[in-house]
Amino acid sequence: EIVLTQSPATLSLSPGERATLSCRASQSVSSYLAWYQQKPGQAPRLLIYDVSNRATGIPARFSGSGSGTDFTLTISSLEPEDFAVYYCQQRSDWPLTFGPGTKVDIK
Amino acid sequence: EVQLVESGGGLVQPGGSLRLPCAASGFTFSSYAMSWVRQAPGKGLEWVSAISSRGSGGNTYYADSVKGRFTISRDNSKNTLYLQMNSLRAEDTAIYYCARDQGAYTSSWYKDYWGQGTLVTVSS
């Protein structure tokens, strides 16, 4: 099973600041990695797929990069609605796996 | 508008069974792979099971933690996804989400639409 590790566990930032979230895979997932956002009491929302492609309706302030085992989600300038938990997910191999999440909270 | 509506959750005793339906609308259900993802209270996301589209053979996939106990199926005539859960354990307690996989006909295995979830509690 491919294990995904996310860091940091919590990121405390202010609106307008840049957020950089990391996802590391236990083995190469090539470019088969996605990012989701989840707010309290809501279902997750797909943000980024195949490392760097924004899903429909996702603002340009969200971007993804990386390959192989190391990936980054960047939020260029945090908006109030961006404070949430972010998960990465790989589809390179079965079983599909999610990372444990990074919580972005307000400093 | 794509809609996914789960139901069937509730309180069940350890060792018991439950069947979760997910009613889909707003898209050609048979053309999309579908998945179940769960989230234990206060915890992260765990993929549970997936089924490919009819055109891809309706293949099924399971997490090791549920293999042999859970069965995913779909009724394309009713636009409904199912999760049959048997031999339930306390650690199966979670919100269960139904999710559509991105991309018609070819499964991307990323989930672009999610239901609101249904809570399953396994306790005596």
C-alpha cells in the first residue's frame, strides 16, 4: 500500500499569506496525485488532479506541483474561505489512499 | 446538477449488517465509476471501495480493511450505488460518502462530486 504523509499537520496563517502544503508518497505515484479541501460539516471538494490540473471552478490561487514522491499544494494568497483541511490522494495503485490531512487555520 | 444522496445509515450492533444506497442524478450514471469513502469521527478520509463504469466492466475494488465483509454494487437502471456491509465492527463507525469518479467512460479514480454522507455507528 502506498502511504501518503502530509506536513505540516497544522499550518497557522493569516488571510493574504501564502500557504505551502506538502504531501510525500512512500513510493513513486508518478503524476497521479490529487488534492481535496474539506470544511467542517461538509464533504470534500476536489481542487487539483494529476498534480497540477485545477478542477472545474477552482480559483487560480490554488496550484499544485511535484512528481514521483514529493508534491506541493500552494495557495498564493489565503482568502477567509480557504481555512480548512486539505488531503492528498493517490491513484497510482490499489488501494487508493489519502494522506492524513493538513489543517490550515487562522493565526 | 449532479446530485448524490446517501441513505441507510444508523446504529447497528457489532456483527450486524447494513446496506447503504446512494441515489445519483444529473448525469449519465452508468458512464461513471463510483466510490465509497468513509471518515471516522474527527479523523481523516479513508477510501473504502470503488466500482468501474458499465463500459469498463463494472470491476470492483476494496480496501483491505473491508475486503470480504463489504460489497459494492450498482443498479444502472435505478441510478443507484450500493454498499452492503456485513460483519460490522466498531472501527467501521464513520460517515460514509458516495462519490463520483472524475471522467466519463475512463476512470480517473479522483472524486469530483460527493454526497453529504450518511453516519454509520457500530455499537452495542
